[in-house]
Amino acid sequence: MGHKVIYVAGLGLIGGSIALGIKRDHPDYTILGYNRSEKSRQIALERGIVDEVTDDFAHFAPRADVIILAVPIKQTIAFIEELAHLSLKENVLITDAGSTKLEIVKAAEASFANQAVRFVGSHPMAGSHKSGASAADVNLFENAYYILTPTALTTDDTIEELRADLSGLHARFITIDAAEHDRVTSQISHFPHVIAASLMEQAGDYAKEHEMTNHFAAGGFRDMTRIAESEAGMWTSILLTNKEAVLERIEDFKERLDTIADKIKAQDDDGIWQYFNHAKTIRQEMEIHKRGGVDSFYDIFVNVPDEEDVILTILELLRGTSLVNLRINEENRDDIHGILQISFKNAKDQARAQKVIEANTPYKVTIQ
Amino acid sequence: MGHKVIYVAGLGLIGGSIALGIKRDHPDYTILGYNRSEKSRQIALERGIVDEVTDDFAHFAPRADVIILAVPIKQTIAFIEELAHLSLKENVLITDAGSTKLEIVKAAEASFANQAVRFVGSHPMAGSHKSGASAADVNLFENAYYILTPTALTTDDTIEELRADLSGLHARFITIDAAEHDRVTSQISHFPHVIAASLMEQAGDYAKEHEMTNHFAAGGFRDMTRIAESEAGMWTSILLTNKEAVLERIEDFKERLDTIADKIKAQDDDGIWQYFNHAKTIRQEMEIHKRGGVDSFYDIFVNVPDEEDVILTILELLRGTSLVNLRINEENRDDIHGILQISFKNAKDQARAQKVIEANTPYKVTIQ
């Protein structure tokens, strides 16, 4: 298929980044944009994210070959219902970008039943510290999972066509069932947000009686509560559109807490050790940790002094290397001192880095 | 007081680093070391961490003015009981380095009752990715909290004298009640370890039925489970020596999970929003986050492309600046792309960095 008209509703970080990604591989496509705020529309136009903008969602819908709803979950469902009453192009391809999938998919199947509409759910799994059209980034989804959940309205060609349109995002497309998506994300994302918020509330209340709670919290606690600072509105919608799975995880977790509490009460030295050691083993086996996984890399650990320009010195030695990340003070302890962790994309760079640093500095390099 | 004999039992990361810290300000002190493993004793001698070593704990005890027990909690209690039967110097100052304090303090008070022994509990709050005498580092405790818990055996001069001996550690000494120490650390460290391990076990079990659990886990989940990889033996001892406080935190947390579950069941949109938003507010007010806190700094966020040598370019611009840390991809999202976060020690360097980077690169810099 040649020229297409893509309509992106919602020109925030996600919608804007999707539009930029589409343009990268399809500069000939026309991209129309909707956003409620005038400022975002202006930024999107000025940055060339879209070709035309509107503040009236219905306005551009009839012109679109593909409609991408990149708005909050509730708004997504409202727009699906609105689209069902508009006169759209035959076989228009509609998708979304919501963090939960089952309720959106159900809304689409109900609204578009017996219409010449193709619909597939989408969850692009990336985000940013920043938000809004000004933060939109053509590389936001690079190597990120972009999950597609088929529906009764997904024909044989739907996913192939959408992936071709989105090829410029350089994402990792995965097709799974909407309900399964919601179950998996309840475990690795939605319920952990509940834990982080609850731990934060608990510590806040405890600090009222035990003041040093506010001061002694170190790396472990900081890491565990980081996502408690996420945007409350988004997470409220996520919990409410994934109720069953989240509630089930909560109940399951309470049982696990009872299990460890029983072991503590029984002074079951060996049982507690097994509990901790099993958790450790499982984590080490997850993709989160495995080489080749999206979040793991080839790491070196450099024992550096707390001095100015040490990192600069090391990076100069590593010039031209595929360095993925670096940080001080993070893994697996309360507060590490002076361990610079550098992550590489492959074993060759990792080995080369160790050699170069050890040959040219007095710092000791270890590989985990 | 002039020359002293310090006896450090346990020449691992903690004991070795304490010995090095003492030597920094007191090169004239004699430091004796005990360790079970011959290899650690050799390393400690070779690195000049100690002046003499033994594998017989009782052997050096009578010579010591100060005895520092830097061994696991159970061993600490066993050594306290052993010391009570040895002929020690009059008014010997004994302390430890355990992560829980009440049981150790009680053991000391019981064992040394009516003896000419001074005892104060210690918890140096630092650690490392690495362990053993080879990892000992004179700077390990720099700016770390070093908690002192007085006992019935702590005389007026005890804490002052110990702080003077440990001045070279450059730690932040704080004196609090042992029971209060254990309560505070149950909240910000011990119970979070239980959560991390439980969440990891839960996800591991869930992955057996829902395979993508192993793959979709991203930044938030990774951060929340990082400490699940801690050493099982140490955490077993911690839970067993801080039972009451940890069990109380577990029960309290289950009630909080019930609270949020009830809100989800009731579809209480506003209630869930308040829950998340309150957690967010509390975290933003904690020392963990505040400027001037031990774990927080003056940060800038640089929107960088995923290209080689970008970080090097930026660090060259920042040469000579008091850079504290830097990382990519961390705050407050599922997966950030291309945000380089750099932390500085003061506002002046932070402002200067923003100016220099914006003047010399095309990258946008934001300050949170």
C-alpha cells in the first residue's frame, strides 16, 4: 500500500513518539493529530510530528486509513464509542495504546460489531520521565516490547499491516491474548505499583512515631518505592480496568506474607533461608537478569575512588565502545561505595573494557 | 589517649574497612585481626589492614583496648559470651557491627553484667556489591550513617572515645536506642527484603502458568526485586533477631493491602487516586528525596540520543565538576529512553552543568 492517512489522537509522549516513528519509515504518509490542549497541538505542528491538527476528535476520523488512540484508558473507550457512530473509511484499522487491554478490546468488539472496522489492541511498553508533545522521541520505542492483542475484529492482514506502518518505531512486536496481557502485567507492573504505594504509605505513617524512618532509608527502600511517584490518575485507571487480576495478586501475596510470618514465628531458620535463597535463584533466572534480555547487559564493575573525573578517565579509555549504561552504587546492598557499573551490548566490548581499564588505571575490574 | 590496641574480629568488607578507617586517623594504633579463613588473614596482612592476625578469637582479646566484632549476628553473640569468660583489660571498650541491635545489646548486658567492660552497639550502614578482605575500603563509610546504640554498659565517655577511634571512617554517627533502631530498620530495610523476596517468588510461580511474566518485567519490577538477590543467610539472621518488629510490619502491610483491595472492589476511583497520590506526596517529602539527604543530590536530566560517546562528550564538558553519580533510564517509569541523569554535590555545579551542556550540545537539559 502506498500513501496513507494516519490519525493519531493524543499528542503526548506516546502518541507523539508513535507519529515520529511512523514518519521515519513513511515520510509520504499524512499524519493527522488530535489534542485537547492548544499548546500540545502547536508543539506537534512546530516539531513536524503531525501535518494537521484538530481539537475536535470527530473531525479527522473519516479521512483516516489508520486511527491510533493514544489517550488515557477512559478516553480511549469513549473515543471507540464515538468512532462507532461516525462514517469511517471502509476497513479502517483502529488501535490504541492503553496499559490494560481487556476492557478496551471488549469495548471495541461491542462498539464496532458488524461494522467494516478492523481493531487490534496495542500496548507500547515504554515511557519516560518526561511527558507531553515536547518530550516525543522517535527512539522512544527502540527495542521496547510493543504488544498487540488481537480481537474479533482483527483480520489476517491487520497485524501485518500495523507492524509495517509502525516499522520505524524499531520496537519488538509481540502478539498475545488481551486477557493474558492483563494477567501478566498485573504481576509485573500493576500489583508492584500497589506494593510500592503501600510500602510508602506504611513508612510515612511509621515515621510519625519513629522519626528516623525518614532518614535511614537507603538504596533498597529507595528502589522499591521509586514507582510510588508515578502519576496517580493513570494508575487508578489501570487498577480499575484490571480489577480481577490485581485483586487475585493481592490475595496471593497476603498468603505469601503469612507463609514467611509463620516461618519467622516458628524461628524456622532453614525455612527462611530457603525462602530468601529461592527468591534469589528465581530472579537470577529471569530475563530481567539474563544476558540478551531487554534489561540486562554485559556488565563490568570498576572499583573507583570517590574523586573528580574518574568516570571521565574511564570513558576516555572506552571511546567508541557500545556502552549501554553506567551507574555508581546500585546493586544488591544497602549502600555501595565506589563501584562503577558499566553495561555493554556484547561480550566483546565487555572483555575489551576490562582489559583496557586494568592496563591503563590502578582500578580493579570485576565481571559478575 | 595515645597509643591503643584495637582488635577487629572479622576481616571481611566491614571489619577490614573499619580497620583501614581507624589507621587513617591513628597510624600509631596497633590493629589486631581475627578471621577464620587463612586467605582473608593473609590478604589483611598483605594489604596492611592489620598488624597481626590470629585464627583463635580468644588469643588477642586480653591485649585489646577496643574490641570490634565484625562477624555475623549469631557469631557476634557467641563471641560476646566467650569474651565474658576471658581476662580482658579493665574498662575495655567492646562494640559490634550487626544489622540488628536489641538481641546483641541484651546478650552483652547479660554477659558482661558486673564486669569492668564498656559496651555500645554499632550498626555501620554501608555495604558493597563485593565482600571479603580484598574488598575492604577506607572510604566505605564516608557519609554513611554509623548508628550507635547505648547499653547499661555504656559509660559517659564510651561513645566519645569510640567516635574518636573511628574518626577516620568519615561516617555520620548517630546515637539511638537499640529497640528503636530495630523498629526503624524493620520498616525501611528488613520488611522491604521480605516484600522483595515474596514478590520475586510470586512472579516466579506466576511465570509457570503465564510465561510472558519472565519477559515483560521492566524497570519498576527490576528495581523492586533487586534486593531479593541479597545473601540469604544474613537476612535469615536479621529476621530472626528482629522478629516482633518485622511481624508487626507484615500484619500492618496486609491491612493496607486489604484497604486498597476494598477500594478496587468498590470501584472507588477517587479513593484509589488518593491512595496513590498520598504515597507520591510522602515519598517526595522523605530524606530519600530531599536535597541534602544522604541519597539525594542536585540532579540534571539530559535528553540524549542512543549513540556512542554521548556520555563521554558530556563528561568532557563537566570536567572538574563534583559529579556524584550518573545513570540512564531510571526514574519513575516502566522504561525510559535516553534520559541521562547526572547528580551533583551542590546547586552551583548543577547550574553550571546545565549551562555548559546547553551551550555546547544540542541536548535539552531539565532540572526536576
